Amino acid sequence: MNAGQAIRILCVDDHPLMREGIAAVIRNEPDMTIAAEASNGREAILMFGEHQPDVTLMDLRLPDLSGIDALIAIRTEFPDARVIMLTTFEGDVEIQRALEAGAQGYMLKSMPRRQLLDMIRKVHAGKKHVPPEVAAFLAEHLGEETLSRREIEVLTKMAGGNRNSDIAELLFISEETVKGHIKHIMQKLGASDRTQAVAIGVRRGIIHL
């Protein structure tokens, strides 16, 4: 297959080793080529506009913008952009957000490279692809009540080790209101105490430490 027909890929990751590893895997495939690389979200948006690749591999956690914000920016200008999110995290909330923002695929970095190559080909062919393990993780929390924006703010402040009085001061609300929010957070996350609520929040990608 000549380079003109090969699937042109933009690889976005802030770890040079990760980018080099993915590039090496892709260069071994006769039907794929690396069109460009980027190490942060802003660079990804610029590189996409310049090279207009067939498929973009986007790391979820980037040093400036989140991968989801970069994805939204790219798809606002190029609605047909095909983007696969790559992450080391299994947070169902982030998976959901990425798919809602228009990601065509979602891949954990721990998955075998063969799976990544299959996903690139499927997404290039216009299909959406979420691996079974990821789909199972999503299904586990389907239909659960999501935290409100304010509850996420309170949970973030809890994760920072703030007491109720501190949270009330930081968010300009009463301590009673904070207690109400914490009660709802515990119920929605099925947590028995503050520490567990924070741990669940981090694991599911609702908050980041």
C-alpha cells in the first residue's frame, strides 16, 4: 500500500516514550503512517488543522487542556474528525464525557497493541468502538444519579482535606448547605464516609487529585 492510501495518524501524548512506542507500533503496519505528533492539547488542535489526519490518538490527561477539551475544539472546526481517546484510567464518568463529546473509540493504555491497531482500522472505516472491558465498566454505573456541578466542587474540596467550615467559606455557602451536599454525595456514590467518597470519586474520574 502506498503512503497516499495509508491511514494517517496524529498521536497526542505528553510522554515522549509513549508517543515513540505508539509511533513504532504504527510504523510496522503497512496500512498506517504517523502524520504528526503533539505533546499537549493546544499543539494537538494546531497539528490537526495543519495535517488533517484520518485518525487521532488523544491522551485523556494532557498538561494544558484535557484531551476531551482538545477533542471538542477539534470537532467544532472539523465535525468529521475521528478521535480515539487513550488513557490509563478507567473512570466511567470520563469515558461517558469523551463519547458524548464525539470520540469514536476509547482505549486503555494497558490493552494489547493488536487491539489498538484493530480499533484504528475500525474507526477509520467509520465505526465507533469501545472495548468490552470498557463497556462493562460503563454499564456498571448506568442509570446511577450523577453528581451536580456543586456536589463535584464540594467533593473536590473534601479531597483537598478541607473541613465543612472551610468548604463553606471557599464556596460562599452555609455549613448546613455543605452538610446537605455531602449527604447527597455519599448517597449517590454509595460511600460510607468522606474518605471512601473521595476514593470513589477519583476512581470513577469524577474528580482528579
